[in-house]
Amino acid sequence: MFARFFKDESGATAIEYGLIAAATGLALVAVMPGIGTALETTFGAVSAEL
């Protein structure tokens, strides 16, 4: 029973997907402020031209 429990890897995939999702979330949090500033500048320039 214990040997079968230690060989069971069914939860490993879920943990890996969780880590990938967490890393993606952290990357988005790091990048979004820069994208927001760039978009604000672009829309400001378009608004001024109109």
C-alpha cells in the first residue's frame, strides 16, 4: 500500500501546471505597468492629433 502511494505521480502534473500559472501571473504583473504606460502615451498622441 505504501509503495503504491509513493509511486503515484498523478498529482505531479497538477502541481507543475500550478507553478506554470503562477510564473505566468508574476510575469504579467511585472510587464503590465509598462504596457499601460505605452498605451496611455499612444492614445494620448492619437487624441491630440484628432
